[in-house]
Amino acid sequence: MNGTTAVVNDVMTHRVVAMRTGAAFKDIVQTMQEWRVSALPVLDEDGRVVGIVSEADLLSKEEYGAEGDVGRYARVQHLAEVRKAVAVTAGELMTAPAVTVTPDATLARAARVMARRRVKRLPVVGPDGTLQGIVSRSDLLKVFLRDDSDIAEDVRCEVVARLFGAQAEAIRIEVRGGVVTLVGRVRETALIPLATRLVRAVEGVVDVQCALSGPPRHPDLDPDLPDPQRSARA
């Protein structure tokens, strides 16, 4: 990931278990137990992802399976769940269409999709819709396990050197626990906010403490400019 933006393919699980639309209820439950997962992608005959079957989908059979446990009003209000209560195959149980992401999507995009669609994992599909892997919330957090030294190297090469050129050598970069601190003086103070934003976007950065400032003032040469040191002593 050094020098490049991490994408879903960098962190996703490539070995994934999935079910066909015709998979039976008990086979789905057994597979979830064996693989210790709470949801499974559902594939059509061509291997394309057409939905997701989760523990919540399966539990509808417990909640609404017994006719005496559900009143008429509840059946109307929760029609989809009631239908799943009598379903026996993955195709009938699944939530469709599946919310998916591509291998080249950035981690930020995957995180936004998860948050907006309120899902914990996303099947990763190729251009033809076939299953390539799966990415979970915990996978997206792996980027924050990067070594501080690697983060510092990326900050120096990809941000500081490119923005400040020859001045970059005078900028001190410290990284502790993913928190980046920038210390030094630069001539182009207008670039400081941009540097902070770019550093924050580096993979694995938790926070940025920016202590960059402009060149020292010379009141004797620039009488119209305030002397910050004299103001501080006043």
C-alpha cells in the first residue's frame, strides 16, 4: 500500500463460501455454523451474486413460523418477514438485490456504502457480477495496523516532498500510534491546510497535529508587520 491508495482488493477475504439459490434451509444454517459467519452471498447458475442470506433472514421462521404467534396486523406490517417464514431455499430467503462493491473501490467508498446501507459486509464482484471475495468492517480497519514508520515514509514522499519541494527537509515528521505531527517553517503558508488534508488521507493515519508555520518575521525590515514574539511577551 506504500505510495498508493488502498483498495478493497488489498484487504478483502478472497476465500469465500457462498450458496446457490436452490440451497436448502438446513444446508444454509449448517454452512453458517461450520464457517462461523452470519451471512452468505447467494449466487445464480452463472456464479453472479444475486442476494445475501443472513441470520436475520433465517430467524423469520422462528419469529413468524407459528401461525398462533402472529396476529393479522403483524402479518400485514411485516409481510416480507412472514413470507420468509415459509421459505425453504436461499433464493426465497435472501435479501435482494445484493449490495456489492468492486475490487478496485477505495476503502473509503466501501465504508460509505456500508454506513449508508447499514450492512456489516459487502460481496466483492467483478465486472460480470461474479463473486471475487467479501469485505467486512473489520477488513476496512486493517489499514490502521500499518507501522508508524511506513506511514511517516508515505507522508514525507507523497505529501511533504511534493507540496514543499526543497523546504521538505526542514519539516519534521513524527508518527505515534498513527497520529502524525508536522513541525517546521514553510514559505507557502497557504499550502498548510492542504498539507493537513492530504496527510489525513494517507492510509493508516488516525489524526494530524499540524505545527507548521510561516517564516520568522523581521520587524526591522518589515515595520508594518506585527512581531509575534514581541506580542507574546506583552
